[in-house]
Amino acid sequence: MNDDINKYTGIWPTLITPMHDDGTIDWPAYREFLEWQIAAGVGGLFANCLSSEMWDLTNEERLELAQVAVQVSAGRVPVAASGSFGEDISEHIAFSRQMADRGVDAVIMLLPGFCRTDDELEAYYLCMAEEVPCDLGLYECPVPERRLLSTELVGRLAATGRYHPFKENSGDPDTTHAKLHATSGTALAVLPAAIPSLLESVAMGARGAMAIPPNVMPRLHVLMLARAEAGEDVTAAHRIACLLNAVINLAHPRSTKLMLSLQGLTMGEASRQLPDPLSAFHRKMITESFALLRDLAGEAVARLEERLAQ
């Protein structure tokens, strides 16, 4: 298999950004979190993404999130970071070059708001491919506007050999399958965001995921993917992952940060995206739900680890 496809596979958490109560980034907590993710066996790190609260960060903070991830990883896993920031393509090029200079393996391109047709998008992506000196990726980010790339355009971009990780966000197995088929044998690695349909995606040929729940339980997702690829039944682990996804959705990223703190990480709940603290109701719901999920996940991980060792 193509080495580039092997590079961009596995479980990639869409990394949260730890913050102090005053909204500043907690850099020691971020480094601790990155080490914890790498120790769990993730395939890569996606910094400066929607879960990172990228729309509420300064350009300097976006760049530093990526640079610190590169420093902590030290080549152990690849690092990707979003680069599509600015009012026009010239600003996108300038920022993406700065991101590439931070040493990331791939700069990820969103669907820019100033491109509305496939022709405009293709011209944008081809231009970025000429101007940014590292691997590039694609990201169907649902904010500020939920848009998906057409299967035909994804296929044409894959054929250029310049685009590598693709955070596919349709949540629809048929759409994912079509894009997997369109990119088969190319350097583009389709990494769906939807954990509920992950097993279907793996059966169709996906070799990883870029998703939110691995922030909280990376080892569960890493083992689930590995055993699913081996053809084993991982239904129990997948059900836990789906329930975790539902609890996260109550108040992400605050809910995610709370569940990380419950596992002993140095992690406050502060968020620029959700400035109001969790209500007592939501805190209780998340805490009690996670206690059960953590017990179930511990048993599931132990079983998967045992099967992996056999």
C-alpha cells in the first residue's frame, strides 16, 4: 500500500485546547494531554481544528497549538493542523505557509466561504497545492457552514497526489463509501468523523477516523479499530463509543474537558466557544454517565488488549 496512505491512518483525535479560567491556553496541560494521547497509540494528532476552538483563537495561538504538538510528538506520530484562515486566498496561502513552517506533516484545507462551486473549489485547492510546501489535507468542517465536497471533486484532488488526510464529515455510509471508491489507490486517506458509522466505514475500506470521542477514550478507539480491521466482532466496544459520543454532544468541548479531568488529567473546563459554565444538571448528567462508561470501557479495553496479545 502507498506509504502516504499508511502515514495518515489510525485514530486521530480532533484535539481540544485546555484553558485556564481566564480563557488563556494552559500550555502545560496541553503538553500532558498530547503525551497521554500518544501513549494510547493514536495514529496522529489533529491540532487547530473545530474541537480546538480554532474560530475563537488568534493566528498566533493557532500556530503555537500546532508547533507544540509537533514538539511533543517529536516524530512519534504525524501532526496535522488547519490552514484556511483569512478573507481571501492570498491570506490563506500566507497563513498555511506559516503553519507549514511550524513543522506539521499536513496543513488541512477547509471549504473556503469565498468558493461556492466545484470549479471555484478546485481552483482554490490546486492553487494551495502549488503554494504550500508540505502535504495538504481536506476538512469538511461543519462550522461556520455545513458543506460537503462532491465525490467527483474529491476524486480529482486525490489524483493530484498532493492531498493526503481527508476528514470526511458526511455521517452517511453511502457517501463515505463513494468517496472511498473514488480515492482508492491514491495518496488520499479518507478518515471519517462519524464514530456511530465507523464499523461500516471500516468494512468499506476506511483505515481510520478523525473524530471527537477519541479525545476522551483514545485507547478504546485505537483497539476497536485494530480489531475491526482484523475482522473481529467489536460491537460491545462500538456501543460504548457511541454512548460516549452522545454524552460528549451535551456540551462539547466543556463536557470533553470534564471527562478528561475525571480521568486525572490536568484539565479545566474553561472554553471560549462555550463561555458559560456547565449547569449543575449537565455536570451531574455527564459525571454519572461517564462513571458508567468508564467502567464499561475498562472491561472492553482489557478484553481487546487480551485479544491483541493472542
